[in-house]
Amino acid sequence: MSPRLADVEVGHELPTQTFRVTRADLIRYAGASGDFNVIHWNQRIATEVGLPDVIAHGMLTMALAARVVTDWLEDPAALVEYGVRFTRPVVVPDDDAGALLQVSAKVTALAEDGTAQIAVTASCEGATVLGRAQAVVRLA
Amino acid sequence: MALNPDCVGRTYAPAGSYLVGREKVRLFALAIGVESPIFRDLEAARASGYADLVAPPTLAVILALQSSRVVVRDPELGLDYSRVVHGEQRFAYARPIVAGDELVVTTSIESIRTAAGNDMITTRGDIASLDGEPVVTTWSLLVARGAEADA
């Protein structure tokens, strides 16, 4: 069941999720999104330009963080707005463990037009990787 | 290296259309791991009232990337793409994108500013169907690192 406006209050926390991101995930996302920037798959180039290692696409981090909201909503038509600031890269080592992205979200405001504002927090190894990550959703 | 401030307000007509394929939607859903069947299963999408598979909301990035490419290639803007990083991204949805949509993006430059030696440009892409129905609006903040930032 999709969440209903009447059942949600400010401070309501959405189910937290943890996503594992491996090099294979970056390759898959590059193909799906068409973003083939080499820093997302080539360690040699990534370190040459001053990065610690290959980093995840910011848009992949944004997409995974969105899942916490859209999995809760069920109907994607309820998502009105979603935006993030890319503040810190998610470094993805060349191993099977990859990087772990932890995402939580909570309702920060309810508007009279039936929309709710949700603040999303995404972190990797204890440091936040997205800033001002916010969604606006319309609940029935 | 400063960007040309006269480019603020400049608008770029769509450079062709983008047809959202059903298998592209499945591939994108797989890549970000969304599990709801409306992104993967045609019957489930139709049972939920959609004409075809529903695209995960951030699939709009494909059109956002197309849109910002149009801007960075404008020679009059003076943007050095090798120094550009994606600073912010925002989407506003009129409705979900579904497989079979044929979409066009009209791009504009909303703002250009400089902070701490970096040039920042906000581009806006208005994504619409071929008959002009608004679908998604996308804003991208591109940051061109200043040469002195390397020192």
C-alpha cells in the first residue's frame, strides 16, 4: 500500500536501505545511462586526475538514494521533485566488497496542497556524499 | 577562462528526439536495482494504469546529459569541458516517463556565476513529448574548476 498523507507526520522516517556498489555496478550503470566517463571505470585515469580510485557516477548515487523514496511511495507518479548536490565521491575499490552506501530519509514538512518534503541522507564510510538531497512527494 | 555572461538566457532548440525503449527501461531498472514490477513487467505496469513500462525517475538523466552536452559544446560560452564536474542535479516531474515516449529537450542557460575561482553554470532542460506536453524539467549545475584551483 502506498503511504497516505493522513498516516504521515513530520519526522516520519522512511525505511533505511544499504546498497553495495561494485565495479560491475558502475559498468552496468555506464551502459544504462550512457555516461562513459573514464573516471568511473579506469583506475589509471582516475588516479592520474587526482582521485583516490575509480569513483561511482554521482547520478548512480542519486538514483540509489532515490530508491529509498520510490520504494516507499510504490507509485512513481507520486514523486514531484528530486534534487541533490554532489558533495563527496563514492570511491569504489576493485574488489568484491565494493562500497557501501547507506541511505536514510525522513519527512521534514507537510504542505496544504498534499505534498510532503523529504530530506534524504546518503553516506559512505560514515561521510555524507550528497548534500541538500530532497524530494517532494504527493500523497493521497 | 571566464565564461561569457552574455550566454545567460540563451535557449537551444531540441537536437532531435529521444525514443524511450522498453528494453532501455528494463536495463536502467536493472542497473539501479529497483525491484517494483512496474519498471520491469509489462502486465504489472498496465495493471497499474500505465501504457507501458514505467521508467525509474532518474532515467531522465539520459536527457539531462544530452541537454547539458548541447550547452558545453557552444563555442561562444567558452567552457573547458575537461575541467567540468557535475555539482548539482534536480528534476521536477509532471508525470513519469514511460516506454514508448518520444521526447525532446529544449535547453537554456539559467545562470552563470563565479565563486572561489570556479565557474558555475546552471542549465535547464524542458523535456516534453513531441506534441508539447511537459514531462520533466531538469536542472544541472556544472562546475568548471579554475586553473588556479590546481595549484
